[in-house]
Amino acid sequence: MTSSTSGGVDAQCDAGRCRRPCGRIPGTVSNVMNHPERVSPHLRERVESTMSELGFVRNESARQLRSGSSSSLALSLLDTWNPYFNDVTRGIEERVYDGGWTLSVSTSALSRDRERHNLEIFQQRRVRGILAVPISAESIAQLEKMSSRGLSCVLVDRRADGYGLPSVSVDDVEGGRLAGAHLRSLGKSRIMFAGNPDVHTHAADRLAGLRQALGPDRTVELINTESVTLADGIAVGTELARRRRSDRPEALFCANDLVAIGVMQALIRARISLPEEIAIVGYDDIEFASQVAVPLTTVRQPAHELGRKAAQLLLADIANEGSSDPVHHVYEPQLVVRESTTARELDSPG
């Protein structure tokens, strides 16, 4: 091997054969990983083989720190037990992975302290942007502060016209109005709402729309739930089953499909006929809504599309470095009528 006078590096050095320390080796490995077109196919194959044998794993955090740029995004959800949020997440993942981004997901489990901690961790990890389903106005204020420091943030499934952040949401007041108009058209007068409007803004909006559609001549009984899970629905259904028939509502509008399905389980066990004795309407149109024993009438939200749109807004905000006015995109819900509110002959041919 001939010697070179240039910095003590062999002029004929071949990183695939040279066995002694050489300043060219790190550069060759870097090119194989980041600019493979600069390396011959033969040499690239040898380097990749060696990396595989050694169990080499790229230190992405270090690379991003050196470059001053991150390809990581974050998603903060309320929970993962609701299939609705799984559909939203799938929409987000499709959009961000198309662009070569990575996505970290956390859940707040409806805990403000946990949500605050998760958002702080994302910021410490220098993610480029955060998609968040916030618990409260305080959560949005925290995200606004992070945005003012240069971090792109988008509110997901939250109405945010009064905030300086892009947002994607569904018109929940209109969704409640659709449910109320449907129940009114069926002649239902004793109507109950199952949810917790004092805690969840979605529930408050859906209840407001219900009341608008029913008008002042019909009152709505409110039964508060601790959360919006299947177990909460079973508890509501069990309580209704204990009542005399004359004291039960003729119709029940639930804050989401999980609550509605739980109610139906409890009522069916108690041999209460649906929808003849109690008509039930849910919200979200999760996959299971059409597959339960009595297919559920519900208000459909375009969860997958909502997720993709939220990711699109986040990537646009990152590209524009937050220079444009925030975009607030609101989707319209759709009523899906099934057997939990209507006579079964509606499913007959024609």
C-alpha cells in the first residue's frame, strides 16, 4: 500500500479492507447511512454487512442534535381505550409517515398532571411538533406557551376559534341537534342525557345541541357519569333497570358510543326491550356500533379524516414556521340511524 503525504491518510485506502484507524472510516460509514449514492455499491454492501454483524444502531437523537433538526412529532391523547381515538391516530400516522416523520404517542388518562408532564417531556425531547387532544383550557394555554417558543402545535378534536393555534374539530352542537331532532321525530318526550357536561366540553356541546332540537316543551334529564367508558354505561343502564317503567326515559342520548353500548348491555340483561321501551343514541360511530346485539343509532364523526387533516395542518405549520394565521377546520357530523331507535322493519329490502 503506497503512502500519501496528505494528513497521514493512505491515498489508496479502501475502507472495506483497511484494518488500522483511519480518518476516512467514520466519513464512509456516515455516507453509507446518510448519502448512499456517494458510495460504491460494493463498498456500501461491505459496510452494511459489518454494521449488521456488530449490531450497530443509529443514534438518531445524537444526529438530530448535531444537525439542529428533528424528524419527531408527538401526539397527546385522552385515552386509547376508546376506538374513536384509535381511528384518529391511524389517520395521523398515515399522513406523517408518508413524509418520513416518526410519531410518539402518550395518553393523559384524563389526568391534568399527567398531561402536563407528557407535554413537558415532549418539549425536552425537542420534537418538531405536537398534536394534542387537550383536557381543558389550561392545557390549551400550556400548548400556546410552547407554540410561542417556536414549537408547532395543533389541537385535535377541539374547537379552538378563540385560540392562536391551528385546530381540527367536529361541530358537536350540530351533532347533538341531529340526535335531538331524530328523537323528536319519533315522538319521544321523556329524554335523558348520559355524560358529564361539567367536565367534558364535548358532552356540554352535545347536550346543548340536544336541548336546541327538542325545544322548550321537552325537558332533558341529566345523569352524570364519572367518565365516558363502557363501565360508566353499564352503571347507567343498571340504574335505569331498577326504576319503574313509568320513571324511565323513553329515549337516552349518550355522550359517546362506549357509554351507549354499556347501557344497552345492562338493559338487555334486565330484559328491557330496545328500542320499544327505551330508544338509545350514541356518538362517534365506532366500528362496534353496528355490530352489537341491537345495532346502535349514532352520530358519526369522520375520525380517520380528522386525524389526517390535523397532521396536514401540523406539517404545514412546521414548513411555514408558524408565520401564517392559524387554521380552524370544523367537520360536520352525520346521523346514522340503526335499530336502537327504529323499528326493525326499516332493514327490509327496498
